[in-house]
Amino acid sequence: MSPEMLEKKNGIVRCLVQMVIPQFFYLAGITVSFYNCEKKGFPRFLWEKTMSLLIPFLVLLPVILIPRLYFA
């Protein structure tokens, strides 16, 4: 692979990482702010919080991982 293509590939991967990771944490933070823990209880809050973080992670992992493996 030529150095120019390698530099472009690395730039694309860095750009994706810099955009997706902050969006993931932003969306996770939004879900916390709309949850009423006092009414539903902490175990339910913990379960729903785990699912709200795990499901987007598992959905976005292949979206990010497949292009990264393809360009690598």
C-alpha cells in the first residue's frame, strides 16, 4: 500500500473515532437525565442503564469495526 493511501486510511479512522466516541457518551448521558430513579428503584435503573449503553455499543461496533478492518 502506498504511503499516501496509508495516510488517508489513518485519517479516516481517526476521524471516525473522534466523531463516534463523543456521540456515544453524549447519548448515554442524555438517557440518564430523563430517568427518574426514585420512582423505579436503583436495580431497575442499573439494568436499564446497562442496556442503554450495551445496545448502542453492540450496534455501532460492527459499523465501526467492519470499515476499520476493511481499510486495514
